[in-house]
Amino acid sequence: PARYAGIVMPFLLSIIMTCIISGVSTFLALGFSRGAFDAWPVAWATSWIFAFPTLLVVLPIVRHLVTVLVAPPIR
């Protein structure tokens, strides 16, 4: 149901963003090696544990800031 959009959107966003960023950080630090491929899932899971609750708190604040900073549409 649509009422879960406020949880599903940050859930999916946090999964995608932490996967990409942890992958980039891990491979830049360790290079493309077996060790990097072993470390990436741990780095991703650790970062996601922090990212999802952070998004739940921060996203409403960001939405408010956007409404303050962006001019409303002209009708």
C-alpha cells in the first residue's frame, strides 16, 4: 500500500547508495583483488546499518529544506 512509501523509498535508496559507495571506497582502498571482493559485503552491510536509519531521520528535513530553497511552480 501507498502508506509504506515513506519507508520503502529510503530503504531502497539506502541499499543502492551504500552498495555503490562502499564498492567504490573498498576498491579504491584495496584495488581489484580477492580481498576487496571479500571485504565489500562487510563494508556494505556496515554502512547500510547506519544509512537506513539516518535516511529515515534526515529525509523529512531535506524535503523541508527543498521546499524552502526551491520556488513553487508558477500557475
